[in-house]
Amino acid sequence: MESAVMVSAASFHDLESSHEPEKPLLVDNSRTRKNHARDVHILSSAFLLIFLAFGAFQNLESTLITEKNLGTTSLGILYLSFAFFSVVASWFVRRLGSKNSLILGTTGYWLFIAAHLKPTWYIMVPVSLYLGFASSIIWVEQGAYLTAAARSHARDNGLHEATVIGNFNGEFWGMFACRQFVGNLLPLFLLKSGTDGNACDITLLFTVFLCSMTLGTILMCFLSKRDEVEHPHGSSLNLLATLSSSSMSLIPPLFDIRMLLIIPLMAYTGLQQAFVWAEFTKFIVKPMLGVSGVGGAMAVYGAFDAICSLTAGRLTSGLKSITLIVTGGALVQAVVFIWLLLFYSPSSGLHGTMNLLIMAALLGIGDGVFNTQLSALIGIFFKHDTEGAFAQLKVWQCGGVALIFFISPYISLQAMLVLMLSAICLAYASFLFLHRRGDKSISLR
């Protein structure tokens, strides 16, 4: 009995001592948790610096470069090229790596702004084609990079993945939307020479834009590489094989009911963005406020876009919440289209200016909603082919943008508003059907 007690005591002592080394291991595990939000902060800031320049200039393209519709045609070529190269962008991303892809993507925007120092057809067409290629690289990688960072952050910190994806997308798109506010203040203050501005003011504006883009490119260099997360296979394929494979890969998603029901909303986001850039600025804002006034109106658009992006990202928790948020965004933009089509008449003074700013704010709210909610849906629905899903988004989105820029010179504002109303009704009806299906496979909870 005594020996049994001694054995038990010894066993207890051995058991106690065997647990002692586990304590520091637990502490060490908690210390090794990685905060992937750092990369989101860097990515968001870099995109802000790059696109505050490009976004502001894009808003002025149809009003400054008017000779033979060179401005709108260049943008149409850009987005058509963007849509085409999105098909094979994943191959270039895999070959270049995550960080290199993001850095390369910035070069197209830099060249596009620089080309406008002396815009001609011989310069603008090839530069627009190259920017379409660069845009496909940076945007396909942006979506995959942000989603990979969110999943890693959720996994390493024991957090709910859908919530983290929503928060990260809210931060990114909120910062990205700030480009419209910050970037459009520059034309407001620098273009002081009446409706059309003068060459000196425009050259100064372009120089400031190029400096901002350069800083954004430098900031990209501080991102972490995520190739092992994003590109586990397929990097050895040659370009022709990838082109064939990517073209064929666009077909299978069309048999996925979720993708089919989201595509109209993807296309509509491109239509509504191009409407703001080409139609709203040219036919509504410029006649009343001039070119510098375009910057002020779009600054309001950007401010509400940013606020709504941040708020919508924080509120994203499941399909039900996403549906409610998208409903609000669709409603406010539909109100603007109906207002312009049936009730709007230009008026001078404070009343007319306030009407323009209210419309700009409502359009910005809608854009913020669609950007955050679409990115969150894709990141959660298509976990096994994130890059392919974001490529689909860019193909349909850019196709919508290109369509508006190409048809803009040939149809009236009223016809364009009818087109926008029809598109938003179709997109919302399709998305509402996605919600009403109640399929367990699309539940985010």
C-alpha cells in the first residue's frame, strides 16, 4: 500500500512535470499571431495615392479632351482592353508574383496621365491598350490579395472569416472611395481659369497627379508576398495554353447559379460608374459649374462613397445583411435616374448647386454599396477560384464601362437614363432572386 502511494505520488509528480513545458508553448503560440491588417492598410493607402490622380482625371476626360471624342474613345478602348486582358490576367499574376503584379499594374496609370501632356490618337490608343492590360493585372491581384489577407487574418487570430472579409473590404473600398474626394479637390483649386482651364493649369495638375502615383508605387514595395496562398499551382502553363484555359474557364462559372445571378449586378456597377464619369459630369455638372466645378461635385461624390463603403463593410455579416444594403444602394441610384429623367431642370444659384450635390452624394452612396458587397460576396462564394471570380467581375464590369463610353457620343441623355433605369431594375431583380432562393450553399452565416 505504501509502495502504491509512492508510485501514485511519483506518477502524479511525473504528470505534473510533464505539463510544465506546455505553458510557454501556449504563450508562444499567442505571440506568433500575425496581424495581416498591416498589408490591408498599405494596399489601401497605395491605391488611394494612385487612383486619386487617375479617378479625378477620368472625371475630366470627357470635358477636357473633346477633339473628335478622343477622351471618351480613349476610355472606351481602355476598358475594352481591360475586359479582354482580364481573361488572361491570372497567368501574368502567377508568373510575376503578388507584389510584382501590383507594382507593374501601376505603370499603366502613370503612362496614361503622362500621355495627356500631348494627347494625340497615335499616343492615346496604344497607351490606352497598355493601361487596359496593366489594369487587369492590378485589379485581379487586388481582389485575390485582399481576400487572402482576410482569410489568413481570420485563421491566425481565430476570427469569423465572413466578418473579416467584410471589414477588410470595407476599409479598402472606403479608402479607395476617398480618391474621389481628395483627388477632385485638386482640379477645384488648380483649374482657376474659367470653364475650360488653360494649358499651364492643366500641366500643373498632371504633374501633381504623376507625383501622387509615384508615391503610391513606392508604397506597394512594402507589401508582403502572398504567392504561396494565392497561386498554389498553374504557374508553369505557357501563355497560349493559359489563354485557351482561361477562355474555357469563363464558361463553367456560367453553370453556377450564384454567378449567373450576380453577373447583372457586376455589369451594372460598370454602367453606373461610367455614367457618373462621362454623362453626369459632362451634361449635368459642367454646364452649370464649369470644369473646376466638376472637381467639387465629384469630391462630394467621393466623400459619400467613402463613408458608405466603410459603413457597409462594417455591417456585412451575411446574405441577409448584404441584400438589405444592396437594396438601399439600388434605391438611391434609381431615385437619381428618375429625378434626372422626369423632374430635373437646370437652375442657377444656390438651389441648382444643392441639387447637383445631392445627386452626386446619392450616386456615391450607391457606388460604395455595390463595391463592398460584390467584393465580399465573391470572396466568400468562390473560395477555390478567387482570381477567376474576380476576373469575371472585371470582365463584366469593364464591359459595362466600355459600352457607356462608346455609345455616349451617339445617344441623348434621356436615352441613357432609360438605359440606366432598365439596367438597375434587371440587376436588382436578379440579385433579389439570389436572396429568395434560400439555398444553404449560399448562406454566409
